Amino acid sequence: MKRTLIRYKTKPEMTEKNAELVAAVFAELKALHPEGVRYLSLRLEDDMFIHIVETTADDGASVLPKLASFAAFQSGIRERCAEPPLARAVTIVGNYRMLGEA
């Protein structure tokens, strides 16, 4: 199992567009119900976005890049950002009913 946290800040005029693209990814995930992936996205009031992705594949492979909505989200991400995406592996230190039990 691999968990990754991605954070970035959008340009103020691109925040709504980015949120719409993220929402489309969640709509496609809900429609397809793929196994082996869990995904959470947060939008902070300062145009910062945080995504947490968990994949169950030993190699960390994810279904996300295979989704049309995710490709649309990735297209132009750097142009939408004031601070580019930064991805880091994470380990859960504590969890009380926020994330599913591992």
C-alpha cells in the first residue's frame, strides 16, 4: 500500500476551474467504482489544494492516470498553479474515523 500527499496553490483566477476539474475526477471514480484506490481532495481558503491518494498495488500503480477526467485535470495544471504540485509519500500517524481503517 502506498499513500501520497500532493499539495499546490492555484492562481486565484484558476481556483474554481481547478475545483471543477477535481470534481469531475470524483464523479468518474464514483461512476466506475475502481478497486485499489482511495482518494481525498481538500481545498483551503487560500487557493491551496491538498490531495491524498492511497493505492493498494505493491508498486504504487494507480488507476487515476487511466481516467479521462484525470487526464483533463492534469492538462494545464502547471499553468493553473501559483505554486507547482509537490508530491510526498506519507504515513498515517493517527486516524480517528476520518480515513478508512488500514
